Amino acid sequence: MTSYQVTNPATGEIEEQYANHSDDDVQAIITESHDAYQLWRKSDMNERAQILNNIADLYDKQRENLAKIMAHEMGKPISQGEGELGLVSEIFRYYAKYGEQFLTTVDLPNTKNAIVKKEPIGVLLGIMPWNYPHYQVARFIAPNLMLGNTILLKHAPSCPKTALAITDILSQAGLPSGVYNNIFVTNDQVKSIIDNKHIQGVSLTGSERAGAAVAQIAGAALKKVVLELGGSDPFIVLKDADIDQAVTCAFIGRFGNAGQACNAAKRMIVDADIYDEFVEKLAYKIESLQPNDPLSRETFLGPLSSIQALETIQAQYDNAVNQGATVLVAGGKITKSGAWFKPALLADITPSMQAYHDELFGPVAVVYKASDNEEMIRLANDTSFGLGACIHTKDMISGQAMAELLDVGMVAFNQAPGTAAEMPFGGVKRSGFGRELGPYGMNEFVNFKLYNK
């Protein structure tokens, strides 16, 4: 049986298939991970840091080849793939440099000799998505490997070559056998994995549906979970903003990775005084954007990740138009093989429409006109999601005041949505809970052990 296969989204053709691990295989791998933990937890911090630096070096050396694999598996343009891989190297080097500092023992005030040490907890299960198939893995495993936990990794079924490439890099870097194990398993097998006594925590990046299902299983098994789920991030443009800069950031933030990012700029909320100019300039850029071969370094927009992703965004687009949305730039499925979609821009979406509430995970931008700052805040918060937001303004005092009223986990000013090794990543509401990256990325799967001497 197999559910792991490479289906090239540029052609729709199945290029490779991989067999799933059996239940017996999985149980043996979990035991191996648990046994490896007993040694890895005792390993020297300098040794761990050196291995993480080795991993970063290997990512740098193999960047072009790894980016080509992503282009074949999920359609990411090769230049964007190489950008993702550069970030991966930064993440491993960041935790190699600062990991020991983040694990410093804490002396408790108002006690004689009580301290708290940050210690590992055991084997962790990671369930990772296809849209950033190296970055999502790196931000989970880098801090936890530095901490001393061991990893069991279930990657997206559409990215098996990437999953195996990650495993190979970690092995080449000198990571001891069993400390990181890749598994090809079905969703049905996940429950028995989480139920296994050796699994101490679960980290999932994915959809609301997947997050809810995993959280329910983990809750019943009394296992900690970190969830990074969907987003419908507002991109707020105040009347004093640099319009050209805001348009460029909106364009990059919405259509990078074909719009398939949790923290993409999905809803443009623009002050009425500059709305027409902003829309005209953004529409011009979108109209000139044509999907192209992801293996070309000139390509900014490749195909969507799969035929299923294409069908989903097409249905959402059609539904919005049928319910009365104004089409500023017409988009939709391109008639040829593969998962090709012409980017679109919609306006006048109201709460009575499904598109107002859904996450549009693809190259469809939505723009809203707001009469004042209060309406901007209301529109921004009127969603079940709460991942990130962007605010464009020259008045940082006003921008800061607005940011403090947004129900999100991250706010960026005068830039496109993004991420960095040192910046905590995560959200609130139905966008999940917990944080990855930065110093907080080492605090999720930690035993804060009290020593009261």
C-alpha cells in the first residue's frame, strides 16, 4: 500500500511512488527513537551544536538540488525554493549558536537554593505539510534536537523525496541513528503512534481539520500538542502609507508560493482615501502575472501544489463570484494539464458570503475598503483565525496602537508577511497555539524541572 507519491503539479503526472511503513515497522521505529533518546539526552551540548551547524552547511551545498525536488513535488518556483532553504540554514545555525543560552538554569527569586532546569522530555511526533516542506520541519526539529529530544517525522504524502532528502542530510551531518526517523504512514496510523507510551508530544502544522483531529487524539492520550493552523491574515494600509511600497508588499505577500502560505496577506484592508489608487496599482501587477515553469529562475508564480488544491481554490473563487463578489481581475483554472491557476483579485465580499469566512489558500487576493481605523480593526478581527497581520503606515505611534487591538500572534510593519529564525511564529484563535522559532521555540517540549536544594 502507498499514499506517498510524487505527482508533478506542472504536468499532473505521477513520477514516483513509495511504500508505507507497516504498523509493525512503526512500532519498531518508535522503540528505536526511544532508545536513541536515552543516549541523546546525555550528549554534550557542543556536540549537538556542531551537528546543527553541519546540517546548515549541507543545506547550503545541496540548495539547488533540493529546490528542484520541491519544484517537482509541489510546484514551488526554484528561486523561492532556494530562498526557503536559505532560511532553513539560518534556523539550524541560530539554535546551534543560542540553544545552550536558551537552556540556562534559572535561579528562583525568594528561595534559598531552588533552581529550574530545562530538560528534554523524550520522543516527539511531527506532522508536517507540503507548502514549505523544509522550513516547516526545520523550525520544529532544530530547537528540539538541540534540547535533547528525539524526533519521529510524518511528512506530507506529496513530498516523499523531500522527506528522504531531509533524513539523508541529518545522517550525513553526523546525527546518531534513531535520533531522527522519517515515517511514511496514513492518517489512520497516527492515532496508534500518539497513543504509544514513548511519544511525549506532537507538533502539527496544517489545516484546522487536521489540527482538531490530532488535538483530540493527543488530549485523550494526555500528550502536549503545538498547532500551527490556518490564517486569513489582514494586510492593513492606512491613508498615510507609502502606496507603492504597500502594493509591492501586498503582491509578494499574497502571491509568493502561489498564495499557499498560512501567513500570506489574504485580506487587503485599505483606507477609503487611497483605496482606488491602491487597487489600480495592485490590479495592474496581478494582470501582468502569468504562471510559468517552476524550474525557470524567472518564474514568480508556478502551478498550485496539486490538482486537489486547484479544485479547492477554483470552487472558492466560483462561489464568491456567484454570491456577488466584484471581479477586479478575473482568474481561474488554466486549460492545460497540471494544477495551473490564473491569479485573481476580488472586492465587495460581505459577511453573507462564504469567502468572507474561509481561508483562501491560493492566488486569489481580496480587497476591502475601510472608512476609518476603527473599521479596519473591526474587519481585521472579524475572522475565526488569528495568525498574523501587516500594517502599512508612516505613523508608527498610530500603527502600534492599532496593532495592540488586533487579535493575532504576529504583526509586521511596512513589509510583506515573513518569518525569521529569531522571530517567534504562531497565532491565536483557530490559527492554533504554541510558538515556534526564536527563544520560545525551545520552550514547548521542555521539562521545567524544579530542584529545591
